[in-house]
Amino acid sequence: MIAVDADYRRFVPLNGLSDEALAQAAGQARHIRLPRGRELFHRGDSDDDRYYLLAGEMALDSGDDSAPLVIRADSEAARHPLARLKPRRYTGVARSECELAAFSDRALERLVAQDQATAYEVTEFEGDDPGWMFDLLRNPAFSRVPPANLHILFGRFQPMPVVAGQVVIRQGDAGDYYYLIRRGSAQVSRAGASGRPVELARLEPGQGFGEEALISGDPRNATVTMLGDGLLMRLAAGDFHAQLQEPLLHLVDAAEASALIRERAAQLVDVRMEDEFRHGSLAGAINIPLYLLRVKANTLARDRIHILFSHGVRRGGTAAFLLAQRGFDVRVLRGGLAGLKKPLATE
């Protein structure tokens, strides 16, 4: 079998990846052992696989009268994917027992593009500490923000030293900044029915908070307290809206939502309060109130599109930002329930 620590660095374009991205690529690899004489792919195939030969010999047959092209694992040609162009121009057959690494073509291309864009953005920005910027750009939400916006964002984030026990935002206050944790950790709490604080979540480096009040315009719905000394990066409300929120807010109308549900099994998520949901919602919707979304985000399937809605669009937009930061593919129902003229056609 192929060793888990196979040296992917010799393959093109993996040889141009950062160490972090290469480790991510290695985690995506599927390991294949192919007996002699077994076909790997056929001429004319348009599959999503990209194969690299780790051991053995592969014959690539063009289907004409010419001799097959033989690729040996230790050759220069083996540094490149086998029959890379699609539809494939060759049929690939193992001339000996072969070991290969297979990748999803689309997933690998996305990884390479993201890694190269990250390197470009950090190189172009003349900051004092590019390390945190790399971490920021690897956040799924920030990877979707246009490069021009990112360049502006890097210049607008302000460092904010904090100490253990410091209350950064307090429930009921007006929202003025969005925060990212660069060093340290924080507790998110909310006043319960008895008035005593109830812990909702803990935040670690790379995670953000404070977006709910900025998107909704409502007072802060929770208190965030530092658990130790650290460093935050804060972004003023105006810059948050213009450079960060708008690129991540993907609105869909009723017809688009219906099509996503029918054709791609999208999940409706009602982010209103429990009592609002019990009073009536859209057919097939599940209820995760906005204030619980940080805690319950991992209960959502990561391989599905989620269409978020509330009465209007503000809570849905906040929920979309929270889930986008966690790598979910989300949409927001334009106008929310208030904007629907008739029920969604999902069948």
C-alpha cells in the first residue's frame, strides 16, 4: 500500500503549495493499488480524477497504431498527472502492479488557487505581521471576499490588546466594531431568565464575533469576555459592511430557493426564535435560533446548501455570515417570510 507520508512535493502543481496547503492536499488524496493489466481510465473519459503515479509503470494508449507511451514512477513525466487533459486522450493500463494517488480535479484546483491567492495578498500587503493574515485568508468566509476588498481590510483592521477578564462587548450595548481573535480566547455569554449569565460558546484564535449587532442594527445580544490576555483585531462598522458583509451575502428569491431545494436538496433553516417557529414556518424547515447558531452549527450537514430565513432579511444575513465563516454553503431568502407572496414550490 502507499505510505501515508508519500512525498507529494515532487508532483506538479503540488510542488508550488505552501506547507499548510500541501498537508491539506495530502489529506484529500485517495490511495489506489492497481494490479498488472487493470485499466485505470479510458480514452474519452471526462471524470473528475487526477492521478499521480507513485510506484510501477503505466501504459498510455492513444488508440491508434502507435506504441503506447510508458510512464515509470521514477521518471520526469511521472511528476505530472497521468493523461491530464479531459476528455482523456489515452487509455491508462497498469504494465506492472502500480500504486497511485488520486485527487478530485476540482478540489485540488480550488486549493491551489486559494493558496496562490493567499500568498499574493499577503505579499502585496505591507504589514508588520503577515502570519495572522495567512490565518485570516484560510478562513472559508474570507476566502470568498474579492482581492480588492481584502487589501482594504488589511489596512483597516486595528490591533487591540486585551487582558484576562476584560469585557469586549456587553449585552445590550450598541454595535460599533467587528472583532477577530489574533491571540487568546474568549467566552460568549448571555443573561438567562434569572439574570445569571449562561455560557453560549468559547472562541479561539482565528474566530470572530460582534457581527450580529452590525448586520441587524440591534443592540448586542451577548457579552464577550476575555479568558486570558491576548490581542484582538477590530474593524469599524462601516468597513465591515462595505468590504466584508456584502461580498458574503448571497440572496435568492423564492423561485431560486425552490429550485435549490428540488434539484440540490437544499435545507431550509429558520433562524427565528423557537416561539416564532412554532407559530408557523416554511414546510420542511428546521429551526436553529440565531442566538444558538454558534453552538448548533455542527449539527448541520456540510455537504448541503442551507437557505436561511427569518421574518425579514437581517437575522438571515447575520446567520449567513456566521455559517460562511465555518465553511458552509449558504443562501439567504430575499425578503424573508415577509417577502413571500405564496409558499415555496419544492415539488
